[in-house]
Amino acid sequence: MNPETKKFPVAIASSSPSWGGLEMQTLISARELAGRGYRVHMLTGRNTVLEREALAVGLNVAPILTGRSLSPLAVLSVARYLTQNGIEIVHSELARDLWVIVPAARAAGGIPALLTMGMQSSVNKKDPFHRSLYRYLSHVFCVSDVVRKNMLKRYPVRDDQLLVIPRGVELERYTEARSVRKETRRELGLGENDLGVVHAGRISRGKGQLEFLRAIESVAEHVPRARFFLVGGITAGEEVYGREVEKLAARLALGDRLRFTGHRSDMPEVLAAADLLVVPSASEAGGNMVIEAMAAGLAVAAAGSASFLELVVDGETGLLFSLDDPGELASVMERMLVDRPLRESMSVAARRRAEEHYDRAGRTDITEEIYAGLVSQ
């Protein structure tokens, strides 16, 4: 984009009360745009982690989203905020917020609205109410082709509205993290000859923590040097599942070979310190953690489903396994941990793939071009 192009006020919206990949990516997008000179306004829910994190990095924050489908008061509040702050683009990072964002954008003079879609739906949403929302959107950024296909099947959208733009990463950040690999390994309790195996993600049914634990029971026996880490906090509302995970972990009796770290704000360092990332999720739409692992130069064992088929080059940057075969995950993990040359060649190939396809700067370049085209109309 021409650097002389006017940098105008932009609103990035998400009412999400959670703190995971989607919310982190929302904040990263906002910071990237702010770093390029845009006057970014974050529209969030009140008392959310996203609100606190956005304030902490110096962004303008308006906690005026309710997260409810229909809220006339929220529509009025958002419309007033958009008008008063001269917002020229409003970009929602959460589909349910469209019930507020779209009518507010209309009421504020027809401000262009976009959506980033990072999830799939199993419900048909081609009813008149959804048609009125999605018809207004200029573009929908789909984080994977899996999401694009799901939207065409389930949502009232046109193919020319949809752009496949994978979540990108700041590659330099992961390069820097590798320089402190030894220090991070010591902090994690990894010895020089230990093999660090990481499962990262919110503890939530569908993320595969139980599958990971069942697999490592066998791996721990056959690979004595392996040390296992569950990184991530329990998702709000999924405390019952969290207790299931904790009970199974206790039953394995692996002692200090298995560690729950909770949420970590230094994932580039954690991934750079590890030897293998395991992703047994059944239906990831975007696969953020796989992209981050590749940027960190880390080989990946991932379920052969959903977006992982787009991200992982099987046998080159990692290995795919079937969730239908309970023993396959364990055998894939063992193979990658025992075969160091294989693991290291995959690590190099993974980093190269991240550089070629998932550089954050390229994603933001596309976003800038779309924005500029909308405000010049």
C-alpha cells in the first residue's frame, strides 16, 4: 500500500470474554494496524481480558459490546461511538457481534463493515435475519479454506465476499525467541537431554487434552527422556471438562514428567524451547498454534483433519495422524521423538513454510489494501 495513503480511524470489535487464540489474534491485528499509523479503536465487552490487554498496550478501548444477539441499547451506544470518533471502517472479529455492529454501522451513516471468521458452524444460517446482516458486509476474511467452504454452505454469503487470509505471525518475534531456548528450557525444568512435548491451547472439549494424555501414557514408557506440558487455562464454562483432564493426569502418575503450566504469555519462547508440538484437536478452523509452531521452527504432530490439512505438509513439516485410531497418535509421537534427524529436518522445513506463507506483514498489507479501497469509494 502507498505509504502516503491517509491513515483513518478504524474500529476493531470483539465482545469475547475468553482469552485464547482468537482473542490474541484480535489484539495482534489491532496493534499491527496501530503500528502502521491507523487510529485504532477497540470495541470490547466490559471487564474482559481483551479489554485489559488492549488498555495495557495503549490502544483506545471502548467496552460497549454486550455479547448479546439483540441489544438496541448497545446498537445506539456503538453507533454514537462510531459517529463521534469519525470511524471509517468497523471490523468485527466475532460473528455474533454482527447483530450490534451491522445496525450500528448503518445508523452511523453506512460505515463499511467487515468480519474475520475463524470458526465453522454446523447450523444453517441462511434465514432472512442472517441475510440482512451478511448482505451488508463488504468482505469476510476467512482464516482457512475450510472456513470459506463452511461459510458458503451455511451462511448467506457470496463467493466474491470471501477472502482466505490465514492468521499470520510476526516472524522476527519467533526468531528472537530461539535465541533464549536454553534459558527457557531451564525455566521449564527441561534438562539438556530431555525432550519437551507441548500441547498448547485453552483446556476445552475438542482441543484434545484427553487424547493427548491417553497417548503419552505409552510414550512416557517408551521414551524416558520425554517431558510433557499442557499449556493453557481452563475455558470459562468448561470446568467439568477441566476436572476430567486433571483426574486423568493424576491417574497417569507421571510426577514431574507432566506439568500443567496454565496460560503463558510467552508462547514464542515456550515453542522455541520445545522439541515437538502435539495438536489432537478434532475441528480447528484456523490452526493458529500450528502456524506459531512453524514460525518457531518446531515440528508438529497434528490430527489429519480440518485446517491442519492445509497447514501441515505431511512427512515434510510434521506428521498427521487419525483421531479414529487411539494408538496412532502415540506411535507418531514416539517416531518423531526417537528420530532426531527426522524431527530436525521437519523443524527447518516448518520455519521455511512459515516464512513463505504466514508472515504477518503480508496479511496486514492485504488488510490495508481492502480498507483503502472501501474508504475511497
